[in-house]
Amino acid sequence: MNPTSFKNKFESFTYKSIMELEDIINKSELNIPISHETKILKTPVEFQDIYFPNRLSINPMEGFDSGIDGSPTELTYRRYKKYAKGGAGLIWFEACAISENCRSNEHQLMITEQNVKNFKELVIKVREICNKTLKDLGFSNECVLILQLNHSGRYSRSGGIKYPIRAFDNSELDAAISVSKKDGLIISDDKLKELEDIWVRKAILANEAGFDGVDIKACHGYLISELLSARSREDSEYGGKNLDDRTKFFLNIIKKLKSELKSSSNFFITTRLGIYDGIPYPNGFGVKERENQNFPVSVDLTEPIKLVKQLYQQGVRLINISAGNPHYTPHLTRPYNTPVEGEQLPAENPLYGVSRIINLTSLIKQQIPKDMVLVGSCYSFLRQYAGYVVAGLIQGKIVDICGFGRMGFANPNFPRQIFQQGKIDKKKTCVTCSKCSELMKVGKATGCVLRDPQYI
């Protein structure tokens, strides 16, 4: 098998056994480790003054099922109760908007002074169920719950209408979501300064609601993520060629939040960080400084590694790694078997996409202090064999915790299945059909249309 031709040719998931998958991985020279010792996923992870009970996480996936005021609804409860019964030691709650005008959907969660009590009730219920589940499964440590806070940036909507709030102009990103330069605006420095304080206030509310930590979201092309690549942003202290200027907004939020938290507080700050988006220089992050490259361009993690080290200096000890921009080229973020309706198949084998983010995560892991915990992602394409791969990743110390997004929609009991049967149930697994992404794209409540009749 020619590894290059394998990489550049899309192939559907047709693997009949783990042996067949392992054979393909070896012949194509992909870095996707496999271990049948899935018991390693039951081991705890030390983190600051606590332990994560096991090596599996529910990664953040928007359900778009909040009330108009941003409060969790019965449908929100339904989803998170399922996650809590599944056995993952870490539940990373989905993107929660920091204000009304930065929501990507009018039913995106949004935490406010008025509804923080509603989030607190959700946290209490999820924690109660999750800790009971963990105890029943034989774990001695309690669950960890994180709330992700986000500004949707160029993917914001106002009154249900697309209203991009950009860090800089990019016609290709505009075209991908069918907007023009005249739609929306480029956010000003003054407004960014205001948003720093708003973000801090909402993080304090997350603490008040009872979450263990807060994620300052910095991936997938949203506001902070876009600022990281804002080299073409002119006359701004939050953009330009200097990385310190492009990370200023992000790091200012963390510094201000640290100063607001009491020294005795166990509430921690984390981030889901996009370390590579594949977008050609100068508008990409984690990419080589070379003009006229085609997407996805060559990787250069110099800036992401520098940022991770800056985060460490600010006391961040947990990072969730991701890549790509799902609004522009989703196969980098979530390799799939079938694209969203109307989209073309990428000229890339999805297994290569899985291998790419494993390689990127491994490179970050090699450069960071041992007490920084990394959460990996991008495993749902592997279906019923995912448990063997994430066991291989943990065994190889490539990552500390493995997070699943789409698999959680389709099969929230996947951790329990791995812990009890040593593998994920083939008949309940995610098949990466992109139907959940289609629901997101049209603004509907989101879940698995194949496994859950609620979303048909």
C-alpha cells in the first residue's frame, strides 16, 4: 500500500474487525496506536488537588435546546443525565454564550445573573447521578464538571439572522457561511476590552453555579480562536504579526479571572484550544509562514506551543486539544463517513484525519511540563474500535484523557460499555453520518437521529 495515495483518497468505514483496522493502520504507516488492555482507561489521573476518576470524557457538543433566556430545559437535562449515567469521569459542558448578541443559535445555552440558579440545579442533579454511576462502576473519585464559555465571533447571530462579529476580514470564511463583507462588523479594541470583563463575570457565575472549572473556549474559528490568527488585523493592540498581541485578549481574561478568584478556591481555569486550523498563512494558526499554499497547509506548532507554555505560566494545568474549523472544513475537526448534506467528500482518508490530530496532540504533549493534563479528541470515527485506540493512546502516554463528542450523542453509555465489556457496543455506536451536524447547521435541537427518536 502506498501511504501517500491512501492519505489522499477518501474511504468509508468498512472495517469488519479490529485486526483488519490494525492491518490498514500498519500498512498505511499511520500513527494510531491500538491496545487491547482497555482496563487502563479505568485508572485515575492526578490533577492539582483532585483526581479524575478515569480516562474518558464527554467532550462539549452544543444541543441547542435551551430556553430563550439561555436556561437549560428538560431536553438539556435529558442529555446530561444520560451522560451522567454513562460513566465518564469528566463531563465537559457545551459552549455557553457570554452574552445575547454572541450566540450562534437562539437556543444556545447562556448563563446570566438571572438564570444562574437554573444552572446550579442542573449541576447538582448531574453531579448526583454521575457520582452514583461512578461508585457503582467501582471508581473511588468523584466526577469533574466543566462549563465552556464562548463568544461565537464570526458565527454569531442577531435575532436569528447571521451577524458575523469578525476579528479580521476573510472572504473565504465569509463565503463558507454565505455572508458578505457588508454583513456584520469587525470588532473594535474597545469592545474587546469590554468583553474581557464580561467573560470574567460569566466565569464567576460558572463558579457560583457549582462547576469545578471553566473553559475559556479558543478553538473552531470562534472569537478567541480567530484572534489567535489575526495577523491582518490593523491598528490594533489585539492583532498583527506579534503573537503576544494576538494572544492578549485570551490571556487578559485568564489573568483578570485569576485575580477575582479567592486563593482558597478550587475552581480552575482551562481551555479547549485549537492548535492547527489548516488555513493558509497569514490567516491560519499553527501553520507554516508561507504564502500561496493550498488547504490544508503545512503544520508549524511553534506558536501553539508558545501559547500553551504561556497558559502554563498563568496556572492553567488542563487543556483540551482540538483542530480545524467545522464551519469551513469540518473533516479536520471531525473526520466522518458521510458529509453534511450538500457538501462534498474531502480528498482525504478519514483515518489520516484521526492520525493527524493524534500526531499534533503528541507533539504538544512532548513539549509541556508533566503536571499539565491533556484531553484529546477526534475518536468517534473509529466506532466500536475506539476503545482500543484510546487505550493505546493512554498506554503510550500520548494523551491523559480521551474525549468523545459525537459518540456521546449516539451512545452516551460508551464509557460504561468499555469499562464493563472492554469495548463499545457495535449496534449503538456513532457512525459519523453528520446528521447531528446538519441539525446544528439549520439551528435545530441537536442529537443523534439514528440512535435517538427524539431527534428524527
